[in-house]
Amino acid sequence: MNTTALILILIAASAIIWAIWTFNRLIALGNRADNAWSDIDVQLKRRRELIPSLVESVRGYTTHESTTLESATKARASAIAAGTNTPGPQLSRAESELSSAVVNLVAIAESYPDLKADELFTNLSTQLVETEHALQATRRYHNAVVRDLNTLIQSFPSVLIAKLTGRSQRDFFELDDSSERLAPLVSLGPDTTTTPETTR
């Protein structure tokens, strides 16, 4: 076997190895993105399940906050209608509106001492805060994985493998600035406050 033939064989073998590695990398990142989205889905559904009980607990203490209560109920319905199968602009908008509605709903307690002292309301509010924290953590991880996947798909020459295998870019799960503020603030008493982390 002459030198030229050997070089060609080595080049071909290297190309095959690289193609296999790139394909496996695309698969791994895609699976990680799917798993990360499943984690987000869990938190979104948990938040939606908590809101009806929170609305009813607030309704039991005040009849003057009907607009806020209706907004929370409508925002939840919109989020459910948007689905949670895949991230996208419609779901992001719906969940952003729901986040804002939750913030406004929990803030009502500051004007109603009896409500703020209610054990059910406090428990639900605390669970919502914990859910918001978990949601932001899972969202950051999901977006980091999607960023790596999209970068690989966009880069040359890995873009060739992506096209050949039908791999396409994923959507980030974004939230509007209005709901990227702090998660709901729950005052549990004069000296204890559940303070959420920032989302950036």
C-alpha cells in the first residue's frame, strides 16, 4: 500500500470517527434538552395546581379584589391552553402573564393581616415561592443546554451532520422582563420573610 492510499484511508477513517462523535453529541444534547424541559413541565404544572386553592383562600378574606382574582384565574387558563409540550413564544407569554398574576395575588396579603396570618394561605404562598425558585433553576439549565445544542447545529462542519440527520434548533424558554423580577414575596410575620432569589 502506497503512502497516498494510506493517507486517504486515514482521512476517511478520521472523517467517519468525527461524524459518529458529532452525531452522538447531537443525540446527547437533544436528550438533555428533553429531560430539562420535562423538569420545567413539572414545575409549571405544580404552579398551576396551586393557584386555584390560593385564589379561593384569598376570596375567603376579601370581596374587593375581584379583578386580581379574575386575572389570576384567566392567566392560569391561558397557560393551560398554551400547553407544555414544547417551549415557544406563546407558552412564554402565557407563563409570564401567570407569573405576574401570582405576584399580584400574593401581594394582596399585605393589605389583609388576617389573610397574611392564615395558615393555608401562608402554606400555599410558600409552596409557590419554592416552585418559582425551582422553575427558574430548571429554566436556566434548559436554556444552557439548548444554547449548546443550537451552537453545535449552527457550527460548521457539524451543521452538515445535523442536516443529514434531521436535527433542528430548539427554542429557548424565555420570560418577559415584567415577570423576571423577584418571585412572590411572602411575609410570614414581622421578623420572617421568604425572599426569593433573582432570576438572572
